[in-house]
Amino acid sequence: MEQRKIIMDCDPGIDDAMALAYAASRPDVFKILAVTTVAGNQELQKVTANALDLTAFYGLDTEVAAGMSQPLINKLAPATDYHGDFRWRRLSMHAKVVLSVSAALIVAGALIIKLTENISWLGAFFTSVSARTAGFASYPLGEFSNAGLMAVEVLMFIGASPGSTGGGIKTSTLFALLIGVKAAATNQSEKAFRYSMPVEAFRKAAIIAFVGLCVVVTGTYALSALEPGLDMRDALFEVVSAFTGITGGLSTGSKLLSIAIMFIGRIGPLTIITLWYFSNGKNARFPYGNIAIG
């Protein structure tokens, strides 16, 4: 493949940081001649500093040039609510959970993918991030080993964070499950970041994870029945990617199945199973019974 020479104009920014990571992870495809910055997400000085940090982090030997500090027509309106100065103590519990779990998944995913696949560290980092979010691939996933593909599938099943357009059970669901299991094992209350966990958090997280797992298992079985020639590894990957992303290359029936799984993944398993529930107004309470668990 012929190497493309590109100049990246950006205002990093999360999306621009990912775009730069994608280009930097494939030096055989892209040759980044320069990176230019303009004011947008933040002031010119800050986005230029971000660009310099990113090029250094990605190991790029390229020039970074600052451009326009103001728009030509309208006034600059930076998105300071999303790209402002970082203050950990000022963040809510939800923000801390999302950032902590996302960082842990990115690092752990990149490490596992790098150990199982012969790709660069930057490629492993990009795959770890993209598997839970955008769904882009800088390396052909069909050539991944079973271990590497399983790591990608786990990341896809967990997915993005609440409020995003990504699918999966969400990062906060995983966190609530881990905290709930830890509290049960240590016989302590559920708490994190100097906050007490909501009473129903673990119960909802368990339901979401269980229903999501049922969707994947049932979908894999149905897809294997509809596509007898499809390898089990490929069937599982197709279903998990449908639960979190986009899939193709299937028959009409399989595509309809993928559409249904995509819909469940986007709306959320808990929302789907409660669509047809309506309270009948009864307030009867029943005595507690005993049941052996485990």
C-alpha cells in the first residue's frame, strides 16, 4: 500500500487525539508531515500544548505549528465545560467512576492485546480504546489470535460509558458489580471515592450484565443456526460487535438478528426488559423465605 502524506489540522480534544493516534499507529499507511492547531475546543495556547504532548506521547517526529487564535467571523466559543482545566476533587462520583474505569480498561486492554498480538504499543492502545467506543480498527481483527480476539470481545461487551452513543453494559455497570462483589466478600458497605453507593446500584448492574450475557449467548446460538458455515469464533464476535457496534456480510435473517441486538445494545438491556412492565398498584408484601446460594 502506498504511503499517504498528510497534514493534520486539529484542536485536540478527545476526537482529534484519537484521529492522531489512528494515523500514528499505522506509519506504513500514513506519513504525518506536520500537525497544525487552531482555537476551537479550547484556546490556541492550550490546544497547541495538547498537540505537542500528543506527538511526544505517540513518538512522532513531526513539527507542530500554531494557527488561528480566533475565528474569522464569529467570536471564539470554547467548550470549557468539556475541555476545561482538570480538577479531580471537583468531579462528581459518577465522573470519577467513569474516568477511573475507562483508564483501567484502556491500560489493561492495551497490555493484554500487546502481549497476545504482534502489533505496536500504539496500535494496541488504539485497539483498546476503539473496541469500546468508535469501532475502528487500525489492524485487521480477523488476523488476531483467539486470545487477542477474546480480549477485544470483553472490551466490546463492557462498552462505553452512560450518556454516550456507545453500546455494551457500560463502565459504571462494571464498577458497580466489582464494588458489590468486594462488599459481599469483605462484609462491608458499598462505598467508593468517599461516597456510599446507591442501594439499588448493584442489583441493577447485575440485571444489566446478566441480560446482556443472555443476549450474547442467545444471539450466538441463533446466528450459528442461521449461518451453519460460520465458525463459532466468528459468530461470537459478530454478536458481541452487534451488541456494541456495527456488523455486516451476513444473510438477511442474520442481519435482522444483528439489528435487534444492536437496538438492545443501544437502548440498554434494563430498558428493554422493563418496556412491558406496568405496576398494578398492589402493595402486598410476602414473608421472606430461605434459599441456598452458591
